[in-house]
Amino acid sequence: MRLGARLERAARRARRGQPVLVSVSEALDGEHDPSAIVLASRTGGEPWFCLEQPARELTAHAGLGTALALDAAGPGRFATLEDHWRELSSRALADPAGGPPGSGLVATAGFAFADDGGRSPAWSGFGPASLSVPQLWFARRGASTWVTCNALVSPGDDHETVLARLLGALAALRERPLPLLDPAPTGHFTVHSPMPAAHYEEAVARAVERIRAGELEKVVLAREVHVQAPQPHDPAAIFAVLRAGFPECFVYAVGREDAAFIGATPELLVRRAGMRASTVALAGSTRRSADPAVDDHLGESLLRSQKNRHENAVVAQRIAKSLAPHALWVTVAPDPVLIKVANIQHLAIPIRAQLGHAAGALTLAGALHPTPAVGGEPDAVARHLIPALEGLDRGWYAGTIGWTDTAGDGEFCVTLRCALLRGRDAACYAGCGIVDDSVPAEELAETEVKLQALLPVLCG
């Protein structure tokens, strides 16, 4: 068995004093649903991770358990985790790449919006920055699905004990269809906001004053809305509804302790494949309509809106500027296009770069985060203004999650349209970009549109 032989070899290496990552990958026969496997097989308190984009060739990544976990905080958190990952993965005993993107030895990572975000009790388990190698990892593209077993062998570890643990985890795997959301739940749902709607409108008005005074060009302000259900929220059922309803989005769920962070975001932060990086400037939004003519009119109005085009251009300019130190060239599409998802449409400008050096996905994510699509411009001013006006700990809302492999390739999305689930309680988040001609009542209405991605699901 390859796994046993590799673990034995790693145990010998580890005796020299450094732990060794071991990874073995295999293609699975037939068609499989990685997220369904992980969500059916997870046990209480066991970390798990799901990230899909169904409309992109059924792309799915899912992880269960932990072979290795690292945490970081502060302004250098992305670089700290990148350095640790490169050092550990360079010494790993792993198979060469052979499956779809994101298969093989891969680390998942999640970052709060702020350098020291996620400190409040509500975000327990979701710190400022965390990287982990799942014990079991699944990657799918089209009809091809791969599974990877991972372990960290430390000095003094018995390789046979580690092998038995991995084989036990494999034997415990189950694959069942994701559960259905109860269409008629019994009991009473409570929806409330810790801050009244008037607080958000006042925050927008104060931000507009600061923008008109020349202190900054744009800032994103968010709201928090809580849903208390009569029964504990089911992350698996909610995930199933989101991936069916938002197949063009990155649909994600991360389980830590007794909580799950879940959402469906249209926004890519960065994708790195070899020496190419790609992203999108996504800013400026309007609602959808069931009437095709009205929907088209709304989209055309969005494309002609100077307020929304300016908001989008601010994001595109900063992204290009942030990528430039890592790139030989950066191309920015001359005009925005429309991206339409189930309940909302956005202005988007695709951006691509040819890298000039081997900057990994974590490094690129750190260079770009936070974009003005979730933060502001200039960033230094916006970072201080946002918590003062919002009055909340964003935690992982408007942060980023994704994966990176041993070559530095990877993919990270911006964690929007999301909720933090803990038992019967769910905290939902949505924000809007504020510029000099923003109208508080209109921005409040836009947050309501964005909250509709999750509120109807959470309220049954």
C-alpha cells in the first residue's frame, strides 16, 4: 500500500527533528459529490470545508478533518501563512499533480476582513487568519473526482498508528444526497437587527459627508441581521439550497466547533494558475426582475449609471495597482459587463495579469485584500472608518476563503452574501459601496436585496 510505505518513510525523516507532511491521491471511479460526502460524514466538532462553483464544470472542493492547522494575525497574516505553507509543502512526501485543479496536497485558508478580526465571542473558531490541510480532501471537475489522504508525521509518531487513523477515517465516509430544507417548519422565526435601520442610514450619511470633504473616495458599509429559528439551522440543507439557486456563484461553507460560516458570493478575489492571475472588479448592483423586459431595463440602467460605474472603476484601478508589483503586465477590460445571479445583477470588469515572479495564491490574495469592493479607497482611511461607523465585528464577512496547492496555484473568493450559523441562531451580513452621491435610503434598500440571498432560506 502506497500510503503505508509513504508514512513509514516520513516517520524515518521525522526522526531528524522536523514533522513531515504525507499525502496520497487517487482518482475515484464513477461520479461523486464531494460536498455531500463531507457533509454526510462529518462528526460533532470536526472541522470541514466546502467550496463549489457548479456552473463552472461542476467545480467542487471539500475537506474533512485536520492533518495540519496554522493560525496568524496582524498585517502580515497572509505572508506568514504563505511562508509556513511553502516550507512545509516543500518537504512533503506527496504525489505529483495528476487530477483536476485543486486536487492532491492542498491547504484551505480563511481570513477575516480585518487584520485582527473575528475576536468577538460570536466568531469563536474563526480567527483573523487560518490555514489547514484537511485529513481527507476531495476535488471534482466535470466527471472527474479525486480523493487525497493527508497526515502530518511528527518525531516519535508511529506510522502504523497514523495509518490506522487514516484508514478509519476513509472507512467512516458516507455519500448521501444533501438533505432537503423543511418546506413548512413548525415554530416561530424571529428576524431582528442589532442596530436599527436608521443607524445604517445615519452611517451612510456620515460617510457621504467624509467623502465630500475629500477624506476618501469610497467606503463599503455593512449591516448585520439575526435570524433565530425554532430548531437548529441545518448547514447541509442550506448549502443544498444555495448551490441550486446560485450555480454561477462560489457557494461555500466552513465548519468550526459548533458553528458554520456559509454563503454564496459572486466575487472572485484571485485565481492563480501557473504564472497567470485573474480576478474581477465587482461593484455596482441592482435588483433582478421576473419580467425579462424589466430585467434588461434594470441592467441597462445599471450600465449607464455614472454613480455605479465610478464605484466599479475605483475597484478596478486599485486591483490593477495592487497586482502591478507582481506582474509583467496587467490588463483591465475597458468597460464593465453585467453579471446576473438569481436575485441581483452587478457591474464587473475582468482583470488578468502575467506574473513576473512566482507569487503564490496566498501572496496575491494578501496583496488584493481588501479591495474597495468590500473596504474603501484609500484603504488606510477606510479601514479605520468602517468599524467606527458600522459598530460591528465583521469577522469573516467580506474576508476571503479558498485553497492553495504546493505549486502556489489556488483560488480565493470574497466572502459575501453570508451567514454565521450557531445552533438556532444565524447572523447575516450585507453591505453597499458608498460614494459622494449615495442616498442613505437607497443604500439601505440595496442591503435588503442582498440579504434576500439568505434570509428566505434561513426563515424556512
